[in-house]
Amino acid sequence: MFMAPPPRRELRVRRWELILAPRRAAGELLVRDPITPGACVHLGPEESLLLRALDGRNAFERIQRRYKTQFGRPLTREEFDSFIELADSLNLLRGLSVARGT
């Protein structure tokens, strides 16, 4: 019996106007919001990879592969969803976008 693959879930997209500044420590970012003076967030390597990947072109499966390659362990959907909640609470994300790339 043929089963269709599950539909892709829409992923949130980072705000394009954010300024992503690499830090001295490998993989870390300082994220500045030019709309809100003084608003900035420091992200560690894992969170930095996830925020950069939320560009509207990556599907969750592609983000998972990149994460495993870089950090040597799988990224669960629960971990990813927790990051999305955090990033949303920090006003780093836009609305929804369907990722077409894999």
C-alpha cells in the first residue's frame, strides 16, 4: 500500500532587518534589532545555526541534517519547536513561510 509523505509544516522565518554579527567565539552571534534601539541578543552556536537557517529556503529536515553535521547529535522536533518559541518571544521571527528546499 502506497502512503503519501506527511505534509510539510510551515516554518517561521527570521526578520530580514536583523543584524547578525559574528562573535569571537566560534559560531556565536550578536543579533541586533535596528528598529528597537539598544535591543540585542547573544546566541550560542546551536541557536545561531537555527536562526540563520530560518531564511525561508530550508525545510526542517535540511536544518536537522546541518545540525547533526555541525554538532554531532540529532535535533529533535521538540528542541526545534522550543527554539522557535524562544526566538518568537525575543521578536526575532516574522510570519509563516513554506520551506521548499530540502
